[in-house]
Amino acid sequence: MTDTALLLVDIQNDYFEDGRWPLHKMDQASDNAARVLEHARRERFMVVHIHHEIPSDDAPFFRPGTKGAEINPKVAPAGGEEVILKHRPNSFLDTRLQDTLASRGISRLIVIGAMSQMCIDA
């Protein structure tokens, strides 16, 4: 194991063309993410999937229990990979992400995903 972790942020079905909040070129971005994920697995980096759900019936997307809130199959978690559920844009706020990374001695992060500029910067 290395001191490097790959964070895959919110690569969820609602961001794809048939989802509730489609992003421009999400198929292309997820193909790139799948290649980075394959490399991370090969290099034995820690892999963390960030999964956003908005716990409200009025949520415009990422409603709990819906197909749109699921992580896209192109980057689906494999056995032993961490999945961190969040309810706010910030992937660290009120989640176990920081503790999970610290417990594994992670000092380097590779961050990819959908809207990751907001979900980390928030």
C-alpha cells in the first residue's frame, strides 16, 4: 500500500445524459475516470468513492434510493474500496473521509470526478 489515495467524487448516474442533472461530456469524463481508476488499482493506491445523496423529497437530483443517486457502473466500487456517503457538497464536511485517509497514512490525493472543483473546494 502507498501513501496515495484516489478520490472519485460524485460520478453518479444523475450527472449523465439520462439523469436528472446532466453535465456536459460526462460520458467522456467518466471514461477518463475509469482509466485513472484502473491505474490506481494496479498501483495499489487506496481508492475512495464519494457518493452524494440529498435527503429530501424535493431534491433536484441525488435522491436517496434512486438509480440516479447510484455510482455509475463505469467506476463502480470493487471489494474493499471505501465508499463515503455525504449529504453536502463538501466531501469532508460531516463525513468520515478525513479520519479514513488519516488512518491509512494517506498524504497524497488524486481527486477526480464530477463537479469535484466544488465538492472539494466547498
